[in-house]
Amino acid sequence: MTAIPEATTAARSPSHTFVSHSGEDREFVDRFVVDLRRIGIDAWYSAFEIKAGDSIPEKMDEGLQACRFFVLVVSKSSAASPYVKMEIASAISRNAQGSVKKIICIKLDGTEPPALLQHLKWIDFVKLGYESTLKEVTDSILDVELRSPLGRLPTGDWEEKEL
């Protein structure tokens, strides 16, 4: 596994992102978090942040307090995880307070996101594949302009034509 520089959760970087997932989805999440960090997104990931002897709830809370973006990896196993349920509740509350800018759901399998997140546009990994999923997440976090550039209006004498 690639070594990742230790992230500090005390400082709140503009792209600090908490990745909520089930341990059973680790194969996807390991790769995903490494790629986010390579792109420059400060991704909080339990496998990198929680060390032997740490209090799991305390470390999760530190990561949630520092995050500006919350990425939920939705799967059958994450839907059943009590930790993921606590993280979702915290993210929804922090989003309502304005400290979490966006909640981004990635559907890893056919499992639907929780009812309270149904109104959000989700990313369907099954349909898009890995690279497109990663691009959609990073475009959202980095607020990449998706519209094509606006052309210049013609100058001089011209008549408005009907379309």
C-alpha cells in the first residue's frame, strides 16, 4: 500500500473531506482515498487516521468536525453499519449548520442512499465506473466549472435572428 502523509485534523483545509464507509468496502475506499489525496484533496480515512489505542468515536468526531465535504460510500454493508449511521447523522447536522458544504453519495452497489439524502444528486459507481466516479467527486469538491465556455457576442451591425 502507498504511504500517505499524515493529515492533521486540527486545521480545516478548504478541501478537507471525510470519507464514510463500511470496512467491507475497503478495496474501493483504499484506492479512492489515495487518488483523492494525490489530486490534492485532504481526505480523512479511518484506516489512516485511527491508530491502535485511539478512541474510535473521538477520532471520527475530530475528522467530522474538520471536514468541509462528506463523502458517503453507499453499499449494503455501509447501510447496516452503526458507525456509518452516526457519521451520516453528524454530517446532516453539520450541513444544516453550514460547516459541511456538501454531502456526496457514491452508490457502490444497488443500495439506495438513506431517505434523508434522497434529494441529493448521487454518483452511481456501477454505471459510471471508477474513473468517472472519481472525476465527479473531485469536480464537486473542487467546484470545477462544468459548463462549456460562453462565446462572445458578435460586434457591429447585426440583426437578432429567430432561432
